[in-house]
Amino acid sequence: MTLILAISGPAAVGKTTICDRLIADFGGSMRRLITATTRKPRISEKNGVDYYFLNEAEFNDKLSQDCFLEHEIIHGNKYGILKETLLSPNNNGQDILLNIDVNGATSLKQFCNENQSLQGRVKTIFIKPKSLEDLSQRIQARASESKEQIEIRLANAQKEMMRAEDFDFVFESSDRDSDYKEVKSFYLSSKNTIRF
């Protein structure tokens, strides 16, 4: 394992699209770390590919067995990184990519800094929306959340943006291509600074 790249930002800021493009471009040398959630899958999502979709009992069972590196309740659903997915001996020297919430990124960095083999390998990115109004339009365009869920996500976005300074690299979202170039450039420059 080499670099662990964690991408955060409010809902609908474009994290998933960027992660998909990174995997398409660097799939031979990068793999996506799949996190677990109790959230219901969206139409195009697949278990074991996008997330490990667990019900409440399954998630709580893994929680009681200390299987999670970190876990959070986000927008009313539980999310977590399973330790085994990060520490797997089958990483084949690939970089690891995570689409992760703000608290999860902080917990991930702390976990890696406490684990000798992972120290200094985490680089974090925070993508800021242009405005809450722009973010609201993006969420509504997805047409996958109720009015109440949209309000929760916007309220959470305000809190998340106050934590942006905790990240290694922060930029304001513009358009898909520009955002991807920002992340790709940071990823490639970060690879050059990691010491093995």
C-alpha cells in the first residue's frame, strides 16, 4: 500500500463523480475503499461495489465486535470503514481512494497516524460548494432525497464547511472537469511526496 487519498465535502458536491474518474484513469494502481452503510442503495448502486449495504442489526453486530476503524451517523444513516478493508494484505501496493465524510476523514487520519505502517500516508481533500444555493440545486437535481433529507444535508453542509481547514487541500467546486483536474493534480503531487 502506498498513498491513501480521502475526498470529503458536502453532499452533491461531486465527490462520487471525481472518485469514478480517478478509478477510470488510475484503476491499475488505485482501488476504491468500500465503506459500510445502513443507507438504502440508490438505483444504480451495487452492494460490495459502491458500499457494503448493511441493515441496522448487521451494522450494530460489527460495531459490537470492534470491526470499524471509524463510524458516524450522517443524514440519519450509519456509515463506517471496516478495519479489514484498509488493512487487507491483498492491497497489491495499490493506492487507496475513499469518498468519506468530514468526521470520518479526521478519524481515518488519526487511526493511520497511530498505525506505524500507515503513518504519513493519508492525504485529505475537501471540496467546497460555490454556495449553499448551488448545493441545494445539485441535491435537488439528483432527485433521490426527500425535502426533509435535503434540508438535513444542507444543514450538515454548513457544519462541514467550517471544518475545511482541517484538510490538506481545499478548493471550491467549479465544474466537473475543473474539479477533476484539481484533485488529479493534488493526487499526483502527493504521490511524489510520500516516503516509503
